[in-house]
Amino acid sequence: MDNRIVTVDSRDWTSPKAGLVPDLEAGRVLFFPELRFELAPDEQKLLRPDVRDEKSRNISLRNDGVLAGAALQGEEAARLAAMIGRFRTQASALIDAIAPAYKPALRLAPTSYRPTQVESRVQSWRADDRRLHVDAFPSRPNRGERILRVFTNLNPNGEPRVWRVGEAFEDIARRFVPRAKPYVAWQAQVLKTLHVTKSLRTEYDHLMLQLHDGMKGDPDYQRSSPQVEMPFPPGSTWVCYSDQTSHAVMSGQFMMEQTLHLPAQAQVDPQASPLAILERQTGRRLT
Ligand code: SIN
Ligand code: FE
């Protein structure tokens, strides 16, 4: 397996970072070991799991400034929202610094803060992110739109966030596309009518879910496919296209995450996108 992780020596979020887009668009992880998200002393107090409402998986800050999933009130809730909002600003500045050409086409998703210990989560195999996968969401079809993510480890006890990073998307597709169930247009229509999906699940969305489930549901693949273990230390930041980079999270606690969406056509090289790769492999239009 070629190197799936590219280390970048930078300590600031905003200065231009030229030359990284080809690696990013090839599905590599850009790893910034020294790019720290600084917390104020009174923000350190928010590094505890009970700031999360038990009914929510994560805490998130929406674009309109509304905080969701937190179990805090008043001044503490405002402090948490401000902390997450600052990460939102820095994460978008980082993407602008890496890929200035994306700027007019980017759409920011809510920002999330994950204070829960990864090892303690109990989940079905399909929701279990400790298994290698590419991101694809059953209820949210995206027609090939990209999922670009910025992560930072905030752990105050020196614990890394440990990922596994797997093989390149072309290799995943070569292995799992031939095993995929066929797309059935009328079923996609029914899912939309019943509001199981927020919009029509295209053949692209169907195939991405088949890759996601095919990977997670195959214990042999989880064990034996090409992969590297990567401990992201506290004070480090990493960026990848999570719909393309095969990843699994094995352990860790206290992380911030920002998702940005980009139409595949707005990439520097649209031919490197999962949509283009899947269309080449299947020989047909998928959206
Ligand atoms: C994921 O996107 O699979 C989870 C990543 C993480 O929580 O570190
Ligand atoms: Fe994921």
C-alpha cells in the first residue's frame, strides 16, 4: 500500500499551505502534528463527557448558532458554543489555506464536539465506526457531493485518537462494486416517499452505501486488508475526504470535527472523486 498519510509541518491555521490538494484529492489524510486548537482555561472545564445530553450521539453547533445535544445551561452552554464556533472558524480557514480554489463552492455543515470515549460506545455493526469504512449516510443522499472533514484531538490526558487508515478508494471499489446489490429505482422512490431518505437515493448513493456496508460487514476484510494504525496525538489536527479515505476509529476521547461539502465538479481534479471512479468502474452515469 502506498503511503496514505501525509505529514505537514505547520503551526498555524491560516497561512497558505500549497501543494497539498493532489494528496487530499487522492484520498490521503493530511496530518498536522503541531496544529493545535488552543483552549482557554475556562474551556478546559468543558472536557468532560457529561456535557453531552445522553440522548444525543454528539454535540453540534448549527450554522445558525444553535447548540444541539448539550446538557448545559446558561453561561456554560454559551461558553461551549463559543468554543465550538471558534473551531468552525479555524477549520474553514485551514481548508481555505489548503485549497483556496474550493472557497466559492464550499458548504459548511454543523460543527461537532465528541466528548465520549470511543471504546465505551455500544453499536450495531453498521453504525460501528471501529470498523474500516468510507462515510455514506442512509438517510442523506448526496449525489456525489464530497464530505471533507477537519478533525482535532483535544484530549487533556495525553490520549491519542487512534485510527486505522485503509487502502485507496479505487481498490475498495474494485473489491466491493462487483459484490454490490443492484440499484432498484422504484425502491429508491419508495424510500423517498416514506421520508426514509431526505431526497432520492441515486445509484451513486446506493453504491456508496454498499461499499460502506460491504466493508463493515466483512470481518476478513477488516482484519486482513491493507491498513495502517495511526495515533493522532492531542494537539494535532488532520484532514481528509471521509467519503473516500477508508478509516476506523479505535480509541480516544474529546475531539472536534468540522464537515464541509463540495460538489465533485468543484474539485481541482473532478476525475479523482469517488463519483468519477465509480462511473469509470461501472461504465455508466450514476447520478
Ligand atoms: C468516523 O467518521 O468514522 C469517526 C471518526 C472519529 O470519531 O474519530
Ligand atoms: Fe466515518
